[in-house]
Amino acid sequence: MKYFLSKLFIILFCSIFIAIGAGFTLSSLASRHHDGLFGIPFGLFFIGIGSVIMVTRLRQISKFEKMTYQWYKSTYPGNVQGNRVTCYECGNNRINVRALLNRTFHREHVCTQCGKALYYSPE
């Protein structure tokens, strides 16, 4: 439910920027004066920013939602023995946990040898 609400908020928030950009672009294209040329790049800028933020954040949240400890355990059962986790790439048993930035409120579990991100957990 938490991920659904996060996705919904991102879609609604970024849609506002995209709608503002579309409004500026369309009104500038509809005007017959040359002073409306400012609105086209301004509108495209808003559309671009809203789209980029929406796509990157939705991908990130989908990755957090999918790549959990339970997913890792079911996908790589040979690499989880009790509470011991090993890397599926190199077999190393030393796993570091680091907090991610940008207000994601997630931790990334990373192999210390090859640097592969194994799974994510909420803080």
C-alpha cells in the first residue's frame, strides 16, 4: 500500500508540471504573434522535467518494491542459508548495508567484493 501511494503521488505531482507545460506550449503555438515563442521552450522544459522525474522515480520505486529480501531468497535460494546471505555473482558472504539518499527511506544491501546491489529494505 505504501508503494502504491508513493507512485500515485509521483504521478499526480508530475502530471501537474506536464499539464502546465502542455498549456504553455499549446497556447504559444495557437498565438499568431511572435512574442509567443517564449512559451514553446518554457512549456517543453516543464513537460521534460515532469516526465524525467516521473519516469526515474517510478523506476526506482518499482525496483524497491520488487527487489526485497523475500525476492532475493526465492530467486537465489542457494545464496540464503538461515540468516547468512551470499552474493549470487561472486559468492562472497560479506554484505554491506548502506542508506540511500534522496529521501528514499531504503537501504541497499551490496556485496563488498563485486559491488553488486543484491536487494533493498525499507528503513
